[in-house]
Amino acid sequence: MNVGQNVKRIREEQRYTQTEIARRCGVTPAAISGLEHGDFTPSTPLLVKLARALDVSVEELLLDKALSAARRDAQLDAQAIARLFASEG
């Protein structure tokens, strides 16, 4: 999955229109459409704006959904293990 596909998936999951996300990012709806269709790769500043507009991390926009979920699960597992050892100590 590429960045544009991730943006579209997350935007649709959150029930935002391209126009709403465009307004939040200070770009045109055509720019969001082009991004979602793979016409261009967003700049770093636009990635940050998109992440904020969609309330996700830049990493979630860049990574495959399964990989991002696996990383998040691994972080939660590591935190749970750390708490377990902290409570035993």
C-alpha cells in the first residue's frame, strides 16, 4: 500500500471528504485526489499536515496497514512486559 492509498483508507474510515481534508491541510481537493490516485508523493510538510488532519502518525501514512498494526501491537506488548517486571521488582 502506498501513501495515497493509506490516506484514502484512513480518510474514508473516519468519514471525511477530500474537501474536508484539503481544507485542513491548506491544499485543494484536487491535490488530495491526486495524492490518493498516486499522481505524486507528498512532501514532508504535507505528510505532517495530513497526519494531523487525520489524527494519525506519519508512520501510519507511510507504512502498510498490517505492518503499522504489528508495530503498535509489539509496542503494547513491550509496555505490558515492562509493567509486569516493574510490579514484581
